[in-house]
Amino acid sequence: MNYIRRIRGFLFGVKSGFSPVFPRQAEFLRMASKELLLMMDSSDKAAWIHSEKEIKTLEVQGDALLAEYNEELSGKYVVVVNRIDLQALAMALDDCLDVVKDCAKAILIYHPAKIDPQLKEMAQLISSQADALKKMVSLMEDMRKNYSEISLQCDRVTELEHAADDAYEDYIGYIFRNEADVKELIKYKNLAEVLESATDCAKAVSDTVRRILISYIASK
């Protein structure tokens, strides 16, 4: 099998499939997550609108990157990782960026009376996950060498997702005990849900990376 792979690589050129697209997608996600944090730290609607536009621009650029990568992947004769897994990773990163955009849009739509510290905490968890994902995918060009560090970042994303689950549950209990205005309560609940879903998306990226990593190492 290794001999056949070497012959195919000589004839067609073997590519890992880990083009600069993944780190670029992760960087857009990191930037969007930081912008979401800025929204959470402000009560100024004009600032919210500005940040939402910035995130939307990043999301549009992310869509263009995904289309670029799909075209790039279709032109590769040989890749050392399953093409479906590579495409799944690109799509999972794009989904994360979409959900961060949804978080920003939700703030504008609901226009909550205040941004509770618990919501800010969840946004910080999203940002921390984005940092871990950026580091993770940047190491994937050499998965054998960086196996331990990639696995560590996968664990980090999972830990942050669990922390977000706990924060979400605590916050839902908090607002039902303390928020008398039903309209505002619904706003806070919906905001918490979309923030929590963003952390789930980040874990989906991490799970995809972990699957690729295990499959790659097992094939060697």
C-alpha cells in the first residue's frame, strides 16, 4: 500500500489537503468572536450595529473561502486524508462563523435591556474556543509531529464547551428566578441559547479534527 502511494505521489503529486484555507477560516472565526465580545461589553446600539456589520463581512469572506476550498479540493488527484473529512472540516469552521454571526444579529433583533455578566462569560468562552481552533488547525500540516498539541487543543475546546453548558444552565435558572419582565426574560433566554449553540459548533470542529487525526495516524 505504501509503495502504491509513493508511485501515485510521484505521478500525480500527493497533497495533504491542509491548504492555508483552514487557518484563514479559523482567523475569521477568531476575529468575529472578538467582535462579539465587544458587542457584549457595550450597551450602545450604534456600536452594536458596527460590530454586527464587521462580523457579517467576516462571514461573507468565510463563505468565499469555503467555495474556494471546495474548488481547490476537487482538483487534487491524491490527498493523504479523506476528502470528505477535509470538506467536513471546512464546512464545520464555516458553520461556526455563521453561528457567531447569528449571535451578533440576535443582539440587534432582541435589543436586550442589559447584557448580564453570564452572557458575557459565554461570549468569552466562544472567543477562547476560537483561539484554540486557530492554534489547532494551524498545526495540522504536520499531524504526526504535532499530534499531542492538536489533541490538547481538542481537549481544550471540549472543556470550554462543557463550561458553556454549565454557564447556560446556571443562567437559565438565574433569569427565571430573578427576571420579572417576561418579555426581557425571553430575550435573555434566546440569547443564551444562541451563544451556547456557538460553543457546540466549535466542539463539532474539534470532533472533526480529532477524527481526521486518528484516521491519519492509523493509516501510517
